[in-house]
Amino acid sequence: MSDKVTVAAVGLDHRHIFGMLGSMLEVGCTCKAWWTEGDNNVIPGFEKRFPGLAREADVEKLINDPDIDLALIATIPDERADLAIRFMEAGKDVMVDKPGCTDLDQLQRLRDCAARTGRIWSVDFSERFEVPAVAKAAELVAEGAIGRVVQTLGLGPHRLNRDTRPDWFWDPKRYGGILVDIASHQIDQFLFFTGSDDAEIVSSSIGNFATPGDPDFEDFGEILIRSGSGTGYIRVDWYTPDALPNWGDGRLFIAGTEGEIELRKYVDLAGREGTDHVFLVNGERYEYINGKDMPRTYFTNLKNDVINRTETAMTQAHAFKVMELAIRAQNAATRIGGLAGR
């Protein structure tokens, strides 16, 4: 295989496709075409950001196109697994938007397909891979700045943006439930920073506290997770208030035996301007670090993995384990409080 990687954008049902495609283009890939089913409100912005890209009318042509090496999939979540399998069986690697799948049956079929075909199935956990501050935190942890990591606390609030949401957004069967859809990010970060290959879901909860018109929707979720290396707490929700200048005040706290790191990824509330704020305290340092210039290595590494058949961006086992734990947390979740208690 040459050192050139050609991609296709498949399914414009979520705006995460912007970061997926844009990042792969930045590292030297080319995009041959894109496909999506029907029309939606993502298409105008996509065509503005990526002018001149050809739209393919039939996804089968992309599946069978020998020039395409990597499919970037951001269809409706419950459709991603089947589409990924079709591309992998056609000899192509896959990067899929999170959640990579929505139930354990899909996950098993993906595992079987990857093993059978030898293709790459990678999930773009954008709250790690697209956030330079997380790369800075990883560098500090690797340097031993906080000793051994023993706990992570991940917060993932999101803005609802009700008027822009498609019908599938409100159906847990389509998006997988809030713990599958959002908390997979925080599970990924817990495993990564604690160096864990596996973990157990100690407890999980979901609730609907603020969307009475959509009683099946889940606008709150939490997980307590534990491995042999540490523990983690995760809280995700759809409560970001309109006054906040972005979609959510996402934070990550990493506790170590010799210090602590806090990431304010997207905004420093009533503080410094911009993104990627890192706070470090240990026995010798008590400081703020601007992490915005740290390189985001996932996309370069994935390109090289496609070329060299390696696992430097993320191991296949890690991708599968994150989704397994998210689905198990969702399946075991207790529905708490909320509308039923009013």
C-alpha cells in the first residue's frame, strides 16, 4: 500500500463528521466522495466547510470503490455497526463517530468482523482525540507529575438545541441511551488515564428531569466505574444553559498519588478566554498551563495504522471495551427521580 490514504465521508447525521473529516484532511488524506441518506440540516454546513466534494448517490459505490481506504461513518447511531461491517467486509478500514454501536449484539458482530477481516474499527472519541488539553494531561501523567493515577472524574454537560434535533435524537433505541451516546467519552478517558484494560460498572443511573414532552428521552446519566487500577465517576447531561458561550463546560479531574490535574476543556467559566485550560498541583508545582498548542496525534496515527497495519492510534481491544462498558452501564442503569416523581 502507498503512503496515501483516501477516505469517504459516510452519513451526515451528526456534525461530528466535520471534525472527523477535517482532521483526516489536515494530516494529508484525500476525500473522494461523501454519501448520506436523504437531506438534513448538517448538509449545508458540510458543503460550506468542504466545498467541491462530490456527493455519491449510492453508498454501495463507496463500499465497492477500490480507491477508498478508510470510511468515516457518522450515520444515525443504531445504523453505524451494520454499515461499518459492510465496509470492513469490502476490505476497508473504518473510523466511526461515537457511539460506535448501540447494543451488545452489534458489538459482537463488529468484533467477529474485525477478527475475520483484519480491518481496523476505530471510534473517534472526540472529547479525548480532538482536545489538545487532554494530550497535555497525558504528557504530564506520563512524566509522573501526579504519581500513579487512582481516580478520574469526568463531566460531560451538553446543550440540548431542541430546534435543531432530528426525530431519531429523542428515541433511545436509535441513539443508544445517554450513557452509550455521551458517557462512552468518559469511559474511554477513565481506561486511558488509569491504564486499565478492563473495568466493572459498579452502578449507573439515568433520568429525565427536564424534558417532559419526551418521556422516553434521557437527559441525565451517571456511572461509578472501577478497575484494578482505580475508580471513576461520570456525569453526563443535556442541561447546558443558553448563557454559556459553547455547547458544554466539559471537565476532567485526574487524581494521582502525588498531585491532581483539572481540565477545563472548552471554557474556563468566568475565567480565562479560549479553550484547553489545564491546572496542575503537586508537591512542587501549583500552576495553570495553556494546552491549546499540543498536537492531536490520533488522526496522524490512524492514517499510519491504515498504511502500516498497526495499532498506534488506539488498540482494537480498547475501542471494543469502551463500547462494551458503555452498553453494560446503560443496560444496568436504574431510572431515578425525574418526571415520574413529580
